[in-house]
Amino acid sequence: MHAVERALADRLPKPQGSALRARLDLDELEPGLRETLADLRRDVDGTSAPDNGLRTAIAARLADQQAAAALSAE
């Protein structure tokens, strides 16, 4: 999936391609961060669902970090 997105980034106009590359690089460095930030934005602007709020996003991010730490420890 990332290979397709990276190929798309090369075809986009420079500003959009740069933004997509930055997002993909962030996804590689910190999996789940983009989703956490999106949930935070929805929570702040009031568009988040009552049962799918920021706490769920933070819990998922912490679980991702713990899983990554466990893999790197092996």
C-alpha cells in the first residue's frame, strides 16, 4: 500500500506530493499517530462519536507502541 502511495506522491503537484510523503514518513516512524491526531481533531471540533472518542485513540496508540517495543526487544 505504501509503495502505491509513494508512487502517487511522485505524480502529484509538488505541495501535495510533499505533504503525502511527510504523512507516509510519519506513518513509518510512529504507526497510529495519524489516526490519534485525527481523533483528537474530531474530539476538539465536536464531530467525534460519543462512543469512539479520544480515549479509544490514545489506548490504540499506546497498544501500538507497546507492540513495537516488544518486537524491537526480541
